[in-house]
Amino acid sequence: MRKILATFLLVISLGLYCLPLMAQQNVVLSGTVRDKKTGESLIKAVIRIQELPNAGIISNEYGFYSLSMPKGNYVAVVSQVGYETLVQKIKLDSSVSIDFKLETKNQLREVVVESSRKNDNLTKAQMGTETINMSAISKVPVIFGEKDLLKTIQLLPGVKSAGEGNSGFFVRGGGADQNLILLDEAPVYNATHLLGFFSTFNSDAIKDATIIKGNSGSQYGGRLSSVLDVKMKEGNNQDYTVNGGLGLISSKVSIEGPLQKNKSSFILSGRRTYADMFLKATEKFKDNILYFYDLNAKANYQINAKNKVYISGYFGRDELGLGQDFGIDWGNKTGTIRWNKIISNRLFLNTSLIYSDYNYNVKLKNGATNFNINSNIKDVNLKQDYTLYANGLNTLRFGFNSILHTITPSTFSGTVINSVAKEGRNGLENALYLTNNYRANNQLTIDYGMRLSMYTLMGGDVYNIYENGVVKSSVKLNRSSFGKTYANLEPRITTNYRINEETSIKAGYARNVQHLHLLSNSVASSPSDQWIGNSYNIKPEIADQLSLGYVTKLFKSNFEFTAETYYKYLQNQIDYKDGAEINTVSDVESVLLYGIGRAYGLELLLKKKEGRLTGWIGYTLSKTERKIDGINEGKWYNARQDRTHDISVVGIYELNSRWSISGVFVYNTGDAVTYPTGKYNLQGQTLYQYAARNANRMPAYHRLDFSATYEKNKTKRMHGSWNFSLYNVYGRENAFRISFKDDPNDPTRTQIIRTALFRWVPSVTYQFKF
Amino acid sequence: MKKIFFLISICATLLIGCDKEISLVLDNNEPVLVIDGSITDQAGPYFVQLSMTSPINNPTRVIGVNNARVFITDQAGIKDSLEFVSNGLYRTKKIRGTEGGTYNLEVMVDQKKYTASSSMPQKVNLDSLRINTFPFNGEIRYSVIPVYLDPVTLGNSYRFIQKINDTIDPTFHIFNDNLNNGKVNQRPLRGGDEKLKIKPRDNVFVEMQCISNATYIYYNSLDQQSGAGPGGGTAPSNPPSNIVGGALGIFSAHTVQRKTITIR
């Protein structure tokens, strides 16, 4: 422990030592980049100085930037996707603060996925990173016409869908629980609604979303595979607007506007599905309940030029039920209070206090008897993140993060059982990090950093220590006392070398550590899957990822081609023993198995970013395996999500100023599954014999979707658009499940049944804004 | 928990599910020996069925193994050499099953030896059967609750075999006392599938078996794999068996009680 701390401090001091001495005669240009019309701050805008080709900076998550340079007269060039580039003369006699205000582009054309700007020589050395443009995704066809962030990122190489129409996703061979999904910095534990068919993100309330596939900066941590960083809109601080959408399955509305013009604003956004209304209309299903809703709210207040406060919250809930007798509901609540403080024109501080709560409840009722299952995970999270614009070449980011987790696993109660109050467990997760973005010269950028993550077991339930499945000893801690601490160092580095104006190569290594684990015995995620923290038996999951990349621009920068390869090694992966009753067993740790994993692959992406036709073609070649003691005789086997080939093609074409059409085509190798290799009759029933786990394949999956968007001519206030889409144009019956059963007409014959979910799902959505 | 998956599959069906028979090219494994043996607290003889697995595309039938030598020994040292009946079925001659007794099975086939051991739990009395009704999708559904008082010590496991008018319900009804230790059981036997709905005037027969933990894991594993969750429940594998030597199946010493109820 002490050793680790010492190493960490050494790295920090080395990092600072390496900083070239700050030039004293320099002055600082700092400020915020904003949308001129709405006042919304702009993330990742590029600020360049024409006279100093080496100088430049990217605005941070709050639109803040800071640049030091010698006194003089300059021309600043500020650019951002979807905005007209701003060219502004600046006279720098002393340090000044200037807010740049950018105007949105007149043309409607917007690109869905934007990993690098046209002038990307300033972009950080980040690898495997894609940013989703929320206003452009409405043109990508999706099932039920509900534009959806999570379904759009599944069209990127290296990101795979958890199943037909499902919002769950796997990144580079990782599990669905290995993605850190952040909504305004608050972790979202279950990012899906309605058993995965919708994501919890109401796209009208989202400003920006970035996915980082394993090589994230040290400020992120806690999950192995990826970071999906979703930022909510701040709200228009100039004028009131109402946005909304009417769809066949759901409708939504958002209101935003200034609380005090130029100073503060708010946004309120709500959404509800109404599939249950259709159920009510049928005699058979009229007592059934099936809906979800969610609410996003955010407000910000500019206290003075140096201080700004944001408050944001999310509340979402799903309800499913069969009459009075059976119901299940689940949902996330998150709340974030953030305080931006510009300590000096070089030092930016953000302090966040975050609360997050995920719970589910199952109710069973039968006459006078009832039965309930509840489970809950609660986080209180304090974060401080400093950005130090040390000089033109080094931008340092450092800070800490402390999370108190309270995890209550499935607890059963009711009239017919012994209600065992499980006390739940507390865990304290602490992290310290430091990362430096160093621009060695115009060609070489290095992002390097270190994260120290620690997890301390705290009191609550008894911790049993197992050896070969047998309890060896037990530890009982008081609520507020501390047990074992796991400490891990997570070194990370990415480098970007620009060979010329068009081409660069990248390389990176990252270690990620995960202290919370999702226990699920079903193939698809279910709301009742439980989270569990580290314990005396469960060790932190560790992933080491090595990646190499190549980016080049083709045809006058109209096209961009990216190739990335990765190799990932996973430790302390968790699974269950066969036949284990995981939900009711008194200590779930008695039925867990541990092992390792590996994943490697090649990802190719060709994007067209300019012109009437935009879109991309992505291809992934990959392999994902696990090796767990007690499964498959301890030999390597394919993970379920191992799909050798994965292709996605997305195209959006502007026919004229009113109509645009778009199409999506996806193809992937079927999931790795286990088919029987023989059968036998036992007590009159047909049972199946199995060999190696996941050695077989589901049939290949492919699908074409199509949509057309009609935008009415913009009048002064009202703006409306219609979207018509057809999911699965050629009606392929993609296998959702393959099952084996006796032929009802001849029970000695075995039938192989393919279940397909969606053929031809048409939808219409009306989107409005005034 | 099962009910959640049930509900999920209903939702999935609402979303226009569509089933079609397809053909697949499947690997065929070497045939493997399957042992299904039991010993109960009822009067003998007790039976051990030996058979071989067959390829998926062949007709399902019992391919008996007729050249085996089968022995069951109890803890008193009585060794019973089972006699061959027909098509892989072997019958005990003298051994007597009792509550609390431990039994060892030994099977010799082509110089290969397979062994298993099972202890018969103490019997928990099946007091009665009662009818449970619940509304479901606009109609009244029926199910049967086996009424018994679970003993105060934790670790009892039960298996129920349900027949509706002589048609056997293929569901594996496997209970334990993780949640209701020491209480009167109020959990119903899930009412078969759509085709095997329980209706008024049906005769429902229930056999209750008090089983060992190994038998519980075996049948619970089969039950989980039959789960109808999206993508098909847990990843299937051969259920963990108490047979040593590489055979499939189970050797179970259990108590047996039977009761019948008429739905009205």
C-alpha cells in the first residue's frame, strides 16, 4: 500500500518536473466558447492562433479554454463541428478573458459521428474515441422511430449490440457491465428501459456523448471496457424554446430558457411510452402494465465571471405488471451539483457532488399472501478535477474521486417466507489521478497519466472467506469500520504522431480496474441482475489494453479512414457454477467462479464527412474468449458476444432542402452459443447432451433499415419535421433464439425452432420546435 | 425469478415474435452412457436404467445398455447385484431403502467403472394438496400447492412430479428452503405450459420427493436451461451429476409420497 502511494507520488512529481519552465513574459488568453444563439457552452471547440501554428487548445467540458502566449496582436480562429468558424482579431497587452460566440451553420447537413475535426492537429492523442452529434442522429433510422444514442453507437466498429433491438452493448469483448456510462458525471447502473429496447437517454435532453473504447484518460475509471460520457444540455440562456416529438410508441417534450438572460438557464425534458394504452384496448391484455417514463432537469447559474453552478437530475422508471398479482419496476435516479471555479486564468476547477441510485422491486401477490424482492445500489460521490494550462505545451489534469457505495443485494420479504433482512454492504472507492497532455511539437502529442484506485470493504453483511467453495472463516465489520483495501495503479499512455497533414499514427496502453461487478445468470441483461462489490473472495477485475492506430484523410479530406487494432487481457472475471440458485442462495459468493479473458481485433472505419452524402462503413474482425475454472473443463471458450465479423454501413443523403433519406445496413457473425451434440431419454423426457461451451454459432445476423425525413421550411418560430422509417426492410427473420424440442406430432423427432422478433417495423415520428 | 423470465417472454411475444422450424448442421458426439438410478423409502424393487445418447436427428428412444453389471451397496454392507429386465433396465433383488440411509451404486460396462453415492434425506410429510387460483390475461388460472411443513434445519430440497389427467407435466418442479425454512409451503407448482393448462374437473396427481442437495443441483440445472428468457436462459451444459466416471444422469436416494386432487 505504502509502496503504491510512493510510486504514485513519484509519478506526479516527475510529471511536474518534466514541465518546461513557464515563460514569464507570456500573457494568458482565457474564456469560454459558446453558442451565440442559445448561450450553451461548447465542448471540444478548437481555438487556434493564426500567427502561432504551434499554439492551440481545445475547450473543456464546460467550454473553458486557456492559452498562454507572448504579448502581441493576433488572429484567433475558433472552430467547432456544426458551427461557422469564427475569426477574431485580438490585441494582447496583458492577460484577458474573451468569450467566443459561434453561430450555427445555416446548412442542415450535420455529421453523426465526429472523431476528429478538420483541423485535428490539436486534438488530444486519444484513441478509440468517437463523439456522437446528437442533432444529427435523428436522421439515422432506428427501431420504433425513437432516436437513440445507444443504438447509434452500436453502429461503430468495436461496439456490439447485446441483441435484436437492444440498447445494451459490448465494447471490444467486454461485458455489458464493463461500460462506464455517465450522465453529467453520475454513473447510470442500468442504461436501458423496457428490457433493453430503449435507452435511458432522452436524446432531446442530451448535448454531447463520447465513447472511449478502453484508452480513456486517467480522470475516468472504474470500468474495464469503455467510457460513455453523456452530457446533458444546459438550456438556452437567451430565449425560451419548446422541443418535442410524437411517436407511435412514445412522446416527449422539453422546455428550455433563461432564468436570467445571459446568466443562467434551465432545461426540463420528459418522455413516456404508451404501449400500455394499446394493451388496454385488448380484452386479453387489458390488465397488463408496460411503460416507462423519464425526466431530465438541469439548471445553471453564473454567480460571477469566475464561478458557475450547475444542478442536474435524472429520474426514470419502468413498470411492468400482470394485473394485480405480479409487478416489477425499476429505475435510476441521479443528481449532480457542480461548481466550476476559474481559480486563475490558467487553473480551472470543477467540484462535483453526485448522487446515484438504482433499484428494482418485484411484487407477487396471491390472495392474502405476498412476496417481494428488492435490490438497491446507492452512490454518493465527491469529485474534484483540476485543469492546469501550464503553458502552451502542457495541459495537466489532476484530482480525486471518492465514492461511498451502498449495495443491497436481492432481499426477499413476504408473508410466506422468512424475511431475511440483508444488511447490504458498504464500500469506499477512492481514486487519485494525474494526466498530462504534452504537445512535444507540431507532430507529436503524448497523453500520459496514472490513476490510483482503491476499494475498501466496509461493514454491513458478514463477509465469508471461501476456499474451494467451503467457508474457511468469516469477517463481520461494523457499519462504519473498514476491512480489506484493494489498491491498484492504472498507468495509461497514448501517443499521436502526425506523419503529415493528412496522416497520423497512434499507439496506446491502458490499465483499467473495476471494483463493482454485475452478477447475471441470463444471457441478456435483466433488471434483476445484481451488482456486488469486491470482497475477500471477489478481487478487482483488471484489463490491460494495448492498441495501435492509423488515421488518414483521403480525397481532399472528404473521407477519413481509421484503422485500429487492440489486444486486451482480462483478469479476475466472474461467472457462476452450473445449476447454482443465485437469487435465493444465502451467500452468492459461495457459487461464484473466477477466471481470465482475452480479446483482440482489428477495426476499420471509413467516414465521409462532407457533401450531400455523409455516413460511414465500419468493419470489425475480432475474437473474445474466457477461461474460467469450473466451466468448460477449465479450457478457453468463446464469450457469447464473440462475433468474428461485424459490418455496419450508414448513409445519409440530402435530396433537397426539405427531404433527406438515410439507410443502415448491418451484418454480423452469429453469437457463440452451445448446441446439443446428442440426446437421450430420461424418465420419459428428452434431454440433450452438450460438449464444449459456445462452440457453435447462431445464424448470421443482417438487416437493412431505411428512413426519410421531411423538414418543413423554417418559419420564424415554428419548426417541424416528419420522420418515416422502416426497420428490417427485407424482413429477414433474424434468429433471436434457437431452441430444441420434441415435435408435437411425433415426439421422437427433435425440432429445431428459430424465434425471430421483428420483421418490418414501420414508424412515424413528428418532431417540433418553437 | 422464473416468473420474470416468463413475463419477459410475454413482452417479447407482444413484440411480434415468430417461430419457425429450421435445420442446422450439428456436431455429433460419441455416444455416452446415461445412468438413471433411484432408491426410495417405498418397498422395492428399485430400478437403474442404462442407455446411450444418440444423434439429434435420430428418433428419440431409450437405447438400452444390456451387457452391464450393476450393484447397489448400503451402509450396512449389503451388496445387491441387480438383475437385467429388458432394454437397459436393471432391478434390485433384496436391498431396502430407508430414510437416512446412504447407498452406493457401481456400474461396470465394457471394463469401465462408474460409481455414485446418494443419501436419502428424512421424509417431510406431505399433508395435503390445495388449489390456488389467479387471474391471468382475463381468465382464471389454476395451480396446485403442496402443503408441507419444512423442518427447522436449513437445507431441505424437494422435487415434485405433476400429472394432469395422467399426462406428465414436463416442467422440473424443484424447491428448496432457502427462503421459507421452517415454514409451511405456500409456493404453487407452476401450472405447466399453455398446452397443459389445469382446468376445472381435472385430476392433478403430485408425487413429492425429498431429495439430496446433489439431486437438487442436477434438476435445478435442467430447469434453468429450459428457461425461456431472451436468448434462451443460461448457457446450456450437461447438468452437474453425482456419477463419477464420465456418465450422464443421476443416482438419487429419495423419499416418495403421492396425492391427487380434483380441481373444482
